[in-house]
Amino acid sequence: MPHFAANLTMLFTELPFLERFKAAADAGFDAVEFLFPYDFEKSEVAAALHDNGLKLVLHNLPAGDWGKGERGIACHPDRVAEFRAGVDKAIDYAKALRCPQLNCLSGILPAGVSGAQAKATLLDNLRYASEKLQAAGIGLLLEPVNSRDIPGFFVDRPSFGFALLSEAGVGNLKLQYDIYHAQVMEGDIANTIEREFARIGHIQIADNPGRNEPGTGELNYPFLFGRLDALGYAGWIGCEYKPKTTAAEGLSWFAPYKTK
């Protein structure tokens, strides 16, 4: 049976961040993920996890100034030092929070930077991060994000992401396969998951169109969850969607998969 993690950046947003952990546990989740923990002390987040009996399965490397629209800096040639400092900060948090994987966002292609320059910078940064994370016992992920929702996002297709994994040539790097982003850009979800299964380290879900909860759009999630079971997927599935109303009201799809 699939194991689901509530994405606390997207779900239970009517509550302050540190109160969302209890809401997730009360809703039946065993695990959580979120974009970033860095606005909070490590001890605060660790206590929220511990007090609610939750595992943290994923957060992102620092990704620039999110409030100003930045969506990662890993492909920015002029910000390599900032990226590398962010890797150290992320490892510090991940160790304290017992987080097994960190996700890298390539970012939006900067003005005046060629695709070739951006790719070379990204590959160097991925190799650097992989080495540092491997030494810390932490996995590294690269996430393609669709360029319809975020115009100019550099790694916007799973096929490009898998090609980058091959070119990087490091064993500690896998793809974060967000089914919503993949559906927008390329589709063919079940076949891609089966073909690339060994190189997928984490899965996230939302339906399309709208990026709302499963069952609200065109994707046959019961079928896809069954395929993941058949393939032996033992990882977590992150629920990174925007509830149509509230998170609690939109969890009917989740009822068959609850473990508590």
C-alpha cells in the first residue's frame, strides 16, 4: 500500500506552520514534507515532529529569495558560492530533523545566461551537493517543474531531468517525480515511472488541471497507486496539492490508504 506524506507548505494553510504538524497527524498522516524549514529554529521543527509522531521525508535546499519570485539558484552561474553555502545549511537542518532526502530546484534561467552555461553550472552544483550529502548519509533529488506555471524554469521536463542524472554521473542523485508537473509537460506517467523506476527517489501528487487533490481532474490516481505497488515502490508519496476547499474536506481520496 502506498505511504503518503502531507506537504505542509500546501496543506492545512489556514493554520500557522508549526500547528500544521498536529493537523496532519490528526488527519491520519504518518509523515510530512515541506519546501523549507529555514525560517524556524531546528529545535522548533524537531519538537513539532516528535510531539505528533511524524517523520520528515523531504525538504528543499535553499532556493534564493522565494518571496521575490526566485525558484532556485542551482543553474545560476553567479551564485555558486551561495548555492554551496545553502548545501551546508540544508545538511545541518536535515541531520537535526532526521530528513533522509533533500531536493534541488534548478531555478529559472537567468537573463543573459545561455542554456549551455546554465546546464554546466547545474551539473557542477549537483556533483558538489551529491558528494556533500553522500558523506552525510542523505539522498539528493532533482525536481523538474513545469514551465507553464513557472515560465522559464530551467529543468521543466522529466526527460531533461533524467538526462541530467545520466550526465552528472553520481550515484547519490535521483529524480523527484512530481506527477502533476510531469503530466503538464509530457504525460505518459505510468510508462515513464515503470521505465525509469530505479532512478526515481520520491514522488509527489496533484491532479490536473488545477493542481488540486486526487480525484478532481484527469489523472487516474488509483490506477497509478496500484502500478507503484506492483513495481514495489517503498518510498513516500508527497501530497503537494492545493485543496479545492480545505485540506480536511478534500481528504476523501486518502481514506482507503490511512494506516492509523
